[in-house]
Amino acid sequence: MSKREIGLLVIGMLALSTLAMPCAYAAAQQYIPESFAFSDNYYTVYGGPQLNAVLVGDNEFERGDDVQLQIDVYNFGKVLGFKSEKTPTTAVETARAQLEKTYEQQVTTAIGVVCTLKNPYGAPITITSGPQSAGSLRAGSKTLMPLRFGVKIDDDAPAGSYTLVLESTFSYQKNVQVS
């Protein structure tokens, strides 16, 4: 289960005067020029990060055990499609388009990955550690070291298999534009 936050990356400098508002305006109105635009968009890339988790080591424990579950997180993100939005016509626009393309291809990088082990099904297990940071994961990579989550198996837990959920949250850039 993952929650995705989408970020917008705008490259270049925007003149602050573009955002200036006239001194006299109605209290509830804002002035935004009709020609207002952040930047040029030459490409749209489709895809994103795809995180998978794998338990490292033993997955069988005894009643009453205090254990550290070690979990590797992998990013299998892919670019699924690529669309040209605008054709560059000058040397400057061509350079901007190439820069944008380079950044657009980073859509598969999961930024600021934080994982939390949860027990939503009421298993006889107590999770004794909080969220763990996995940093940023490029497509095709995994955590440098396994994430460690402390768990305590209840003293009276019946024998069986139990499901825990690793929830991950992260950001990734989408729709890069240049100016």
C-alpha cells in the first residue's frame, strides 16, 4: 500500500514582478494577468515509482519472541509513455527541451520514502518501532540497508501465519517545465 504525493518541479527563474499585484483592488479579488504562465512544457512523461518490500531473513518466530524484522524496499519504477507537447524552434528552446527531457526521465525516482509497519488485521503481534526512513530510491535500486522494525509476538499467540502491512509514503516529480 503506498500513498503518493505529486510534486511539480519548475526549472528556471521567474521574475517576481510577474507576481506583483496592483495596490488598489477589491478586497476579495486577486489580479493574475491572463498571459501568466510558469514556463514551457515540451514533454509529458507517464510512469512513476513502484515500490515493493521483501522480508530479509527468518519469517518464523516463537510465542513471546521480541524480534527485529528486516525489510528491503525495491523501486521497480518505469517510464510507461512519453509525449511531445511542444516542438522547440530555436537553439535556446532546443537546449531547454533537452534539459526538460533529462528531468522528466527522473519521474521514476521515489523521493523521501518513509515506511511504517502496521497491524490492521489484529494479529497477536505488537509493533514496537515507528516509521523508518528509506531515503530516495531511483528506479532499479533498493535500500542500502534493510529497514528494521521491532515486533513482539504475544505470549499466547496461536500458531499460524499473520499478515502485517508495510505502508510507504513518498514524493516524486511529475510534469517538469522549464523557462
